[in-house]
Amino acid sequence: MEPLTEHVAARADAADWRAAVRLAGDLLVSAGLATAEYAGAMEEAREELGPYMVIAPGVAMPHARPERGVLAPGVAVVTLVTPVAFGHAANDPVDVVIAFAAEDKSAHLATLQRIAALVTDPDALSAVRGAHDDGELRAALATRRTA
Amino acid sequence: MIRIATVCGMGFGTSMMLKLTIQQILRDEGIDAKVDPVDLGSFKTMPADVVVAPTDMGAQVSGTPARVVLIDNLIDKDEIRRKVVAVLRAEG
């Protein structure tokens, strides 16, 4: 199972939602999990389908359809120094971006459960938000893995 | 059996997460219902008694006979429980 901890960028700078999604997309691409097209498709999804992927206060979960260029399943986590607006009425602004790549529509249930477990755990989420560097961010994510 | 459709843009991310949470709630509450995730493009062709969707999709999921439940915080089990169970109890 692909851990949540592999591909991270702590305290990144993003000027807007698009830059934030792009940071997460770049991580998926450089990790070999997705093509550049997939990263672009995550931006398109926000444009075309709306900001609903801001699943909880401050937390966005960008993704695109598997056929848009997923190479291997996985997750990228970016935390932002300055939160950005995604246009969500209730859950803006966003400072935690959790992008995922899924190979098909059902094989990623464990990944979704892990993301949900992280986001519903206030202590884990505040550790993620408080991480000063990538190492601390990985450590904060890893605490959830054994829970 | 009551049919619940969880809806999001692509039908496998947010809607799948909603399905997982709702299944837990149904188990907790002892309610028997079928939950299927569906994308916005095809949900109107899928018969459902109750549609659960992110709040900002409210306009897009109206216009079917299904009762609509809109969720702000998609991982807040308490919000989902409160809103979904109220509708399911009314649905009978």
C-alpha cells in the first residue's frame, strides 16, 4: 500500500488555488505517479466541476480521472505558508492540499480511507499544518499510518 | 431497500469518500440501504431515493424525484449522520 508520507512539500508558497494544485501535481509527476496531463486535469476538474474538492475546512483533495494519465497509485501532500481561496463558500481558505492518483475507480478505497482518517483527526491535522519542513510533515503523516 | 446515490464531479473521489462514511453510519444506526457513488454526468439516469452531494452542487442535483441532502464538510461524520439519518427516517 502506498503510504501517505512519500511525496510531500511543507510550507510551500502558492499565489492561488491553481498554483497550489500545480505544486501537488508536480509532486505526483516527479514521483512517476502521473503524467503532466494528469496534473493539468486536476486543474481542469476544479475549473469545470467547481470547488467541491475542498472536502473540509482548509483541506482540498484535488484529483482527476484515472484515464487522464495515472501511472501508479499514490498521494502527494502540500502544506501552504499562506492559505489560498479555492472559491468554496464554507471551507476556504485552503492550506492543506492532498492530491491523489488512482488507477481505477475502486482500487483506491484504502487511500481514501487513510485521507479521511487524517483529515478527521484534529491532532494529526494540526501536526501536518505545524510541520516546518518535509521531514516533519512526513513524520506527522506517518503517525496516522499506524493508527 | 432505500437507494442512496452519493454524487460528485467524477464519481470516485469525494462521492466514494461519502459512501464510505455513510456505510459506517448505516451500520451504526442499523439502517439497511444501498449506497452507490455516481458522477454528475450520469446521476440522473441512476434511480435513487436519496441523493447526497457537496453543498456547492446543490443546483446540479436538483430536479429529480430523489430527496437531496447537501453536505458542507464532507468528512464530518456528525454532520453527515445528522442530515442523512433525518432524511432516511422520514423516507421510512
